Amino acid sequence: MKFLDIIRDANANLLRNKLRSFLTILAIFIGSFSIISTSAIQAGVNNFIDQQVDSYGGEGYLAVVSKDSFDALEGLTGAMGNGNSTPIEYKEDKIQDGMTPITNEQLDKIKKIDGIDGDSLVEQKSLNISYVSSKKTDKKYLIGAEALPPGNIKVETTTSGQLDLQGDEYQIQLEKKYVDVLGYTEENIIGEKIQLVVVDQFKHTQKTFNVKVVGVIAPGVISMGYSYVNNKTADDIYTENTKYYPAEYKDHVVAIAVNYDYKNHSAKEIKDKLEDIGLSAMTIDDIIGSIKTFFDVILTVFKIFGFIALLAAAIGIINTLFMSVQERTREIGLDKALGMSSARVFLSFSIEAISLGFWGSVFGITVSMILGNIANNIFHAEGGFLESFPSFNLATYTIKDIIIVTVLIMFISFLAGTLPARRAASKNPIDALRYE
């Protein structure tokens, strides 16, 4: 008997008692559905977080500021309405304070720290923008904006359009939360000009920059609430901010981005060295590490429940095949009397067990993929809870996960069917033929 014939006969034998086979496959279906669904959600979360990490330069990225500037950063992003909250209206009597600069001596020391790539260091200057407004509203809102650093930084937008960094036109990629309050939608704000207003801290005079919106920034887990402008906009705003400064203060650096050798040096080791020279640093893990860990723990718990369901399904497989062996005792005896080997009998029942696992996993994975894709579409639709995160697919199915789950369930099914298969293979043909 050919192997394909054995597979065909094994599947045909499952149909002898359709209800029993169906209930066993249903139990496997529940387990496989649970495992592949949690794997898909975990893959979706991890993919989204990996996109965010890559967009900010990868695992070796460090954002370095003076120790005093951390409070300023927290105060600014809080005042702007960080995350998806509504931006705070501008108050005439409150002017944003600048950040404490990093000295040239500190910059030199950073480049000499073992583990830091001095050539990757990118300097950032503080832009002090008082408020943003538009022709469609008379309200003014606090906003934080900065130049897009060169290198590996990529800003994901909900609409097409990237900054022309070297262009002569004022341009901005606007945080999504400002679109509605400025009187626009994501679609019709593209190409429109909004007003960035700088109020001089010494004479309290105003200068307005009419800035073209080229993109709307997609919300992300790393977002600090900032919009990004091209070099022309950043340079002119910085010039306006510092026009009354003494010459020695005009080129102060308030923050730097730099890469460190994360494979050979721990983040704590590098941070401690920066602390020694009066600086503080944040890694990507500082911003999103706890979020990723939280999701991993929750999804692992769901996977455990899936494996418990598979354990119950394995018991069902054992029961199904034991009853099948008992019902087919005389048939087994006849097959062995006609020359079928014990190994062939064992193989036949083992394939029945594997077939139960295969069909249960196929149905579970198929239903999960259908519901997962429907959920992605519903959640990304208008009013869905993922509407603000267009790049975040709640369920992401990979060929690797599908194969792993299918093979794992088939292997568990094979193990569950081993005992009944051995019992069938060990039957004496004479005794089996006498069985009533």
C-alpha cells in the first residue's frame, strides 16, 4: 500500500463516525484558533513597534540633553497635549522657556566616550515657537516643532508627502492632533499654509512664518508630540529666536542624537558615563520598552490558554482513536492475517491522529485569518480605535507562524495518537478475529 493510499484511507476512516471526528476537530480548532490569533496580534504589535524603532535610528539610538532640559521637555509636551489629546490654547502672558544648552566641552567629551560613535553625532538647536494658528480659526495653540535630523530618522505620515529638507519654501509635517483644531481634515490640509508665530522674549514683538503643510504625522508609540520642519524653516525661526542674543550664545546646541555600540556596551554603561559629564540620555527602550513587555506578557497568557485547549483536544484524540481501535478490532485482525505488518497498522492510526490535527489547525487558522482581516478593516475605519494608527495592523499573519502552529498541532496530535496506535499494532490477529 502506497503512502498516499494510507493517507486517503486514514481520512476516510475519520468519516466512519462523523460526529465524533467533528467534535475532536472542533476541540483542536479552538486551540489552534487561540494560538494563531495571539501569535498574529503579537506579530502585529511587534511589527508596529519595530517600525517605530527603525524610524528613530534603531536600537543603538541615543537622544542626549542636559539634565535640566528633561523638565523642560516634559513641561512642553504636556502643555502641547502629548499623544492624542487636544492641544492647549496659547496664553498671551506665557512664553515658552528654552532648554539648557550642551556646552562645547561636553560635546568633545561625548565623542571620546568608549562605545559612542562620534561620527554619528547630530546636533539639534532649540526652536522656540510661541503658537500655531490658521486662516480657518481665530484660536491659537501651543506647538513644538524641530528640524528633522539627518541620518536614519524617518517620519511616517498618514498622508503622502515628505519634507524638502534643502528647499527654499517653508514646510512642515504636522502632528495629527492639530489638524482638527486648525479647522481642516487630513485630506484638505495638505498644501495649505498655517502660521507659526514667534514672540520675541525680549521686546515681545511677533513674527509670523507661513508654513506649507506637506504631511500629517501618523501617531506612534515613540511620538513626543513634535511636528517637523525643513531646514529653511528651522534656520529662519532659530535666527528670529536668537536675533538679540550675544554672538557667543547664538549657536548653542540643546540636544544631540548619537549612536552607540549596543552589542558590546549596555545602555546603562553609556548613560552613567554621560551622567558624569552632566548629561542625560534616552534610548528607544526607555520610551517603548515597557509597552512591548506589557503586550508580550498579556499575549503569552493568551497563548497558555490556547495550549490548555490543545491539551484537552489531545485527550479527545486519544479517546477518539481508542474507540476507533475497539470498533475496528476484527478489521485489524483481518488486515494482519492478510499480511499487513504491525508497523503499517501503527502508521495508519498515527496518520489518522495527524489528520485530525491537520484539519483542526487548517480550520482554526483559516477562520482566524478571515476574522483578523475583517477586524483590521473595521478597526481602521472611521471611528475605529485604530483609526489614528494607520500603520498598525492588529493581526499580522506570517507564513512562518502559520507553518509553526500547523506543524506543532500535528506533532501534538501524533503524540496523542501514539498510545492507541501502539495498541492497534500490538493486537494478535487470531484474537482480533475472535473479537465480538
